[in-house]
Amino acid sequence: REPGAELLRIDGASKRFGGLQAVGEMELAVREASIHAVIGPNGAGKSTLANLLTGVYQPDEGSFRLDGVELAQLKAHAIARSGVARTFQTPQVFPHETTLENVKAGFVDVAQLPLWKAALKPPSQYRREREIHDRAIELLDRVGLAEDASTLAGSLSYGKQRALEIARAMAMDPRLIVLDEPAAGLNPTECDGLAALLLQLREDGMAMILVEHHMDLVGQVADEVTCMDQGRLLAHGSAEEVLADPAVVAAYLGV
Ligand code: ADP
Ligand code: MG
């Protein structure tokens, strides 16, 4: 596959928690219509990097440029409006709302069309609600939850809650989605479904950062892989290259 143009570039990203350098001088680039997997042992700093990019934490240093626009000083909602959506390591759904309402919440988060689409005229409120409903149904269908639209999100299986999170992230009409361990807790069938969904999203032009431990999934979908260890960049390359790198194997074995 031809790689797309560079969409995101993270340079010199650093974050300390007290005496701990959770992320140190990390760099990472993501191309359009591609999947960049971030692997590394527990505590390597993967989730912290995702949290820095999405504004959950402010970086101590570093730049996070999306299509040339610096995100580092922006608040989480502004970063979301700029086109960066995410899912969490532990699924965050509203358990007492229906699956459909949960997806609609993805639109409410940004209230308006994303900034990067601001050139488009905002539709009337009525039309907006209609559109949100239709688009939410479409997204549920997309992630395999069409039948669950009126089910309370809290009673969905864990795998379906993860799919719901992805649908909600998609509702923001993002340019980049950051997925923090989406395969965690999935059974093999659900994991296959996730792989198919990620490939479909990529086909549609979506850029993704896939933080993942599940190496089969990484090997199946990743265009490039970055391995972190102790907050730092350990290796970068194709899945084959990185997974065969002795330093990567050693980091996973903890030696
Ligand atoms: P990973 O996602 O790769 O498992 P994390 O980014 O969650 O790693 O954590 C990296 C390091 O930063 C760990 O040592 C973790 O304990 C620490 N850490 C993460 N978040 C916080 C926080 N909010 N406060 C203090 N330490 C944190
Ligand atoms: Mg993590």
C-alpha cells in the first residue's frame, strides 16, 4: 500500500510524574490512512503518550502537530475538535444510556462540526438532530451493533462496549483515532471483528494510533510499529522488523 501524507508528528514529548519519567523525548509520526501501532511492556508509557496527545495531561515538553497545527497547549475538548478522537484502556460508556444515546454523545462532545470542517455551513438545529440520529445508526451498523441500538450500554458484553467506544469516537468525524488497547479482554471472534473494523476504517482513509499488546492483531493490521520502553523510543519499523528486534524481545522479557 502507498503510505498517505504525514498527518501527525510528535516530537520530543516528555512527561514526568514526580521522580518518574513516564515519557521521555518520544517521537512518533502517523500517516493518513494508516495504522501506527505502539507496543511495549506494562508501564512503558504508552497510555501516558496517548494522554499527552489527547490533552488528558499537559506535556512537560514536546510538540504534537496535526497537519502542522500545534496541539500541545490545547485542552482536551479543543484537541477533540481539531480532529483527534480516542478510546480508553478501560471502556468508558454511559451504562444507563442506550447504545444509540452513547454514540450520540460523541456528537454532543464537540457540539459543532469539527473545526477543520468549519468552512462548511452549520445546519439548522433540527436538521442537525436528524443527521446525528441517522449517522449514529450508520456508525452502529458499521461496528456491528445495529441490533443493540436500544440496549443499555451497561448490559453490552465487554467486546461490544469496546466496539461502542469506537463508534462514539467515529461520531466526532475525526482525522485520527487513538485506540488504547482495544483488543484487551476480547475473545478471538471479537478480536477478528476488531481487526476487520480497523482495516475497514483505514480503507476509508482514517489514521489510527493503536496501542496494543496483542501481537497477532499488530502483525495483522499495523503499517508501522513503534516500541516504547521506560518512556522512551526503543524501536521503530515494520511489524516484522520491530517484533524481531532483540532489544524489543528483551524489553518484553524484562531483561
Ligand atoms: P503503559 O500504558 O505503557 O502500560 P503508562 O503510560 O500507563 O504505561 O504508565 C507509564 C508510567 O507512568 C508507569 O510507571 C505508571 O505507573 C506511571 N503513571 C501513569 N500515569 C500516572 C499518574 N497519573 N501519576 C503517576 N504516575 C503515573
Ligand atoms: Mg496503558
